[in-house]
Amino acid sequence: LAGPQLRTGNKAVNGMIIKLERIKVQTRKGEEAIDITAQVEEVVRKTGVKQGLVNVMTCHTSSGLLVTEGIPCLEEDILTHFSRLFPDDENYHHHRYLDYDGRLGFNAETHLKSILGGISCFFPIEDGKIVRGSRQTIYFMEYDGPLLRTYMVQVLGE
């Protein structure tokens, strides 16, 4: 995982803090699960928000966000079973010339994985910390890499 590059936007309205950070991540494989929990916690910490919500969202249609137990065997299981559900050699309607943008569609399975897994997650913030289960890990899911990707972390609260 390359070091995150941050671009921030802050706004305070009537005591409410609203902060948006865009974080870039360079993925290294065609498919991988990248633990971003620490980065999200750091964004929350830096805002100073004590009570509120944090939302995390990918900016891409062939990547995703998942929350699950943070262990390597489960990371592999997720990727393995998504590949079984959506094999790359299937005859997808998307695998054709896309006249509206002049390109060949070739990655329908990556979009379907993103749809099934989801593109965002959110958590409450209490006493300045994300409230999550003891085993919950936040993953950025790459389905179509390696690519330079962006996900957003927005914190709202007081």
C-alpha cells in the first residue's frame, strides 16, 4: 500500500464539522483486498469530531468497499468466491464495442463484483472514535487493477 495522498475540504456550519478527504491508493494486483481501517481512523481523529458519522466511498465502478473480519484467509475467500460468481470468461453483454464512448467494454465482471460487494460503508463516531465491532475491518476492494484509485472519507459531526 503506497502512502495516502490527501486532498481535504473542510466546512463548519453552526458547530457542525463537515470534512471530506480524498485518499489515493495504488493497487498492486488485478484483484486485492486492502485494509484501510487505520487511514479512516486517522481521518476521523484529525477532524476533532467527537460525535457524528463517517462515510467511506470508492470513486470507481470496478472497485468497492467491504467491512468484514480482517484475516488473510477471509480476504482470499472473498476474492475467490466473487471470481466464481462472476468469471472473466463469461459472455457478458458489456463485452462489446461501446459506441457512446468509443471503447471496447471488457470488464463486466469487475462492475458486477462492485455492485454485489458495495461501494460505501459508514460508521457512527462516539468520543472521537469509530464505533465498529471488534473484528470489523474496512477494506478497499480492487477488482480491476493494478490502478491508481481514489476513495473518499467524509466526516460529519460535532
